[in-house]
Amino acid sequence: MNQTKQSLYRWQFEALISWLRCGRRGIVEAVTGSGKTNVALIAAADAHRRGLFVLVVVPSRVLMNQWALRLNETLPNCRIGRLGDNFSDGVDGCDVLVTTRHSASTRRPLPPTEAGGLIIADECHGFGGETLRQSLIHEYKERLGLTATLERSDQAVEKTLLPYFGGVCFRYGFGEAIDDGVCAQPRVAFAAVPLARDERIEYDEIETSLVQARQSLRAIPDMPQDPFSAFLAAVSYLAEHDAGPNGKAAVTYLEAFSRRREIVATSRTKYDVLSRFAPLIKQAAGSLLFTQTVKAANHAINRLDPLLNIEIITGETNRGERERILDDLRVGTIDAVAAPRVLDEGIDVPDANLGIVISASRTRRQMIQRMGRILRRKPLGSGARFVILFASDTLEDPRTDERDGFMEEIQDIAESSWIFGAEDHAELNGFLDYHGPEVLTPPQTIGPMTSLADVPARVDDFERYAWLNFLAWNNLTKAHEDAWDSDPIDAAAPPYLDFEIPELPALGVKRVAKAKAARLSTGEQPVTLIKRPDGFVLQCTGCSAMSEPTPFRWKALDATVECGCLW
């Protein structure tokens, strides 16, 4: 029985009903900041009432501790265990076990009784890798995946995730969340910055080779042309699997595309204009600066540090220091935090109402994570705002066909968006003088329940079960006992939502896989071995993500870094 006295958003209640209709197997795809964790907490409470063991698998040690705290608050009568990060609880000593993906992969905590169990996979898009997919334990018959975007650059979604979870049972986007009053609607300023002369020369040279490769690739039969994200996914597929001319053209294209992206992401002219935003940052109720690399974040710090109180969080920032920085941002002791992708996922970031994007998102998943950090519901008088710096006349330019996914998505849900030229300083500052709507839309909530009269009369078995079991009740009745005895799950076909699988062109010359050493990184950047006081770790040089520490150098070299370079 749900033991929390909190109410549910209407969408959370509907998501639980959809998951129930799918036989308690499915993925809830809901944007960052909308409250999808509460969906899983209610599912866990109901599973515990039915005598099932609950396993919660999370991407990081930080999230493991956050989940353990929430579970203790929601289920005070349950024993909550942890596995990973120096915790070694077993399934026999707890009712709910929270574990990292790595620990679940290696230790494989199975349900302790024949009753079985429920597995909850947080950020489930990250479970498709060769090693991490082992944490999707098949002995758990009930399965709930949580993600903001079910997106990967490989074929793991259709080959691993959808077969395991069954499909997407509920989807909740920013447009719906804003209409419901669950998330804030942002005002978005696109600020043009010209490339430096040497950067423009190199960019144009690379563009020449890129155009030639693109022409060859677009001429391939069955090659998806639009949207650009579908074309890029097909190019990545050819680069990895085709050993013929098409594969070579794909490799050339991706190398040029990556170098071109690096030029605009690290353009020094972006950092030259950052000081203009110092007054805006100081006036904001918390600001986040989004970059792609540690180097870029440090450039931002160097420009802004003389003007305001700003801190940086990287993969090397230890837990205590990271928590101190985020607490300081929460109470206003510091004005802003800069981070290279480490804030995109898996960290409980305080509310902020200003986001400055220095390097555009590589994927829609990353864009959704970043938007969610700023679009959490705001109090009256606080407006959510984004400033997106872009190198004009490049792939970042929102006026081009090959713009990054961040641009179109955020324009679609913005209260207002505008493109400002390099000299439009006064107009840009005036546009960003935004304090939110005059009236807030109150989110529609359900519960706690006081009377059976509040349950709608015309409901089917699934909905009745949800009203009686997924909501907090002041008093239990005979109707609750009847609902417990008549679980509505049957063999009916689950009503999963459509999921668009990208089209891929036929391979010309299939690449023969070569024997290779164990992968050291889940992304595209090299890794480096670091010795810390708590042991050896591998660190991705692209986003600074790290493996779990181990006292053994050899064991660290066999580890996998859960970085975001490909996700």
C-alpha cells in the first residue's frame, strides 16, 4: 500500500495506469523535472504490498543515495538496502535494494523468494551497453524503466531495451508539462557570436570536405534525408558497420563534423562576450552554464570569476565538494555553476531560472536534460530564461538546416524566442527582463483520498485498481481488500505507444569485427587512469565522467566509464 501522504500529479497517475495496462512492464518517458521518480516510488510501494522484492538500478553512486533517501521517506516501514559505493547489502536483508548498474551487472542480485520482484531502471536509456545491459536481470518479471528520452546512437534501444521492458507505456513532453503547470515556460534568447578569423578559415576548409562527403552519402539508396538527426544516425551506422566506399565517406563526414563542432564549441569569441552577461547572472535566482568539456568550463570561469561568484563542477569534483557547491547555489551564496555535461544527468541540481548554453547539445537526450534543469516549476515572479550562444553561419546557427537538436525543441515550447545579432546588447537585455507569467497554472493533482465517493463511478478494472492502490487513503475499506484480491493483470495485448526506429541504409561491404581489448569508455573520447585517495579510477577526457574507484590498478583498467559522449 502507498504509505506516502503526498498527492500525485494527474500525469503521474495516468502513467501508472498505463504501466498497469501493459502488465507492469514498460518505459515511462517523461521530461526532466516533471517528477517521474514519484511514479516509480508508488510502483515500488504497491509491489511491496503484494509481497514482491524491489530492485532499483541507477547510473551512479549519487543517484543511489538520492533514491535511498526518497524510498526511506516514502516507505518508512520498509528496509532499504544499498549495493555499491562501499555498501554491500544483500537481497535477504532488505525489502528494497538500490544498486548501481555496475554492481547489478557483476553481483546480479536476484529476487530472494519465489514471489519474484519488480526492477526499476532509472535513466534506462543508459542500460544498452555491452556490459551494463547485464544489469537488466530477467528474473524480475515486473519491469519499469524511467528516462527523459529513449535515445541512443546505437541500436540498443530496439535490440535490448524495448525487448526487455516491452515498450514505451507512457510519454510526457515539455509541451504537456508546461500546459499542466508542472514545468515553467521559458523565454529564449539566441545570441550570435562571430568566429575568430583563424577559426572561420579552418571551419570553411573543413566545410569543403564535409560537403563532398555529404553529397556522396545523400545519394545512397534508402538513406534517410530528413530530419537531420535521422541522417546523422544513419551516417554513424555506416561508419561503424560498412567497410566499403559508403563507410569511408561516413567516416570522413563524421570526422569533419566532429572537428567542425569542436571549433564552434570552443570558439574563444564566445568567452569574450560572457562578461556582458555578468549583471544578468547576478540578478538571477541561480544560473547554470552548460559546456561540453572541462576546458570550455574553465574558460567560462576565467572570464566570469572577476565579476561574480562562480564555481565549477567536473567529474573530478569529490562528493563533499560537489554537495557544498550545489548547496551554496541553492541558498544564493554563489551566483552560478559551470559544468561540462556532469549536470546533464544523475545529479540533484537546485532550482535555477537562468541557463546559459555555451556549447550546444549533441543529442536530444542531452538537450532535454539541460532544459529540465531550468524548467522546473517556478514561483510567481520568477521567469525561466535561456541564453544560447551560437557561432553565426555555422552548424550552431538556428537559421541553418543542420542545426543541433536543442534549437528546434526549445523554440517550440518557448514563451517567446528571438535571435539577436552580435551588437544587439541592449535589446537582448531588455528581452531577458522576464519575470514569468502573471498567473501560474496550478498543476492538477489527485489524492490523498478520504472517501470511496471520490472514486469515479465509470472506471474499468485497471483504473479502479489504481484509484484504490496507487493513492494514499486515510482509511482502508472492504473495497481495498477486494482490489488486492483481484489483480487486473491478464494476457491482453499491452497497449504500448508507437516508437519510431530510425531507418538505416543497406550495407555495401559489411565490416568484419576484429578482436579487441575490453572497451574502456562508453563514449568517443579516450580515457586516462587517475590515482585518488580512495583508489584508482578511469576518467573520460571528453566529459570527465569516472568509473567507480578500486584499490587495484589492474581492476581499474578493466572498468567501464559511463560517459555521455555517445548518449
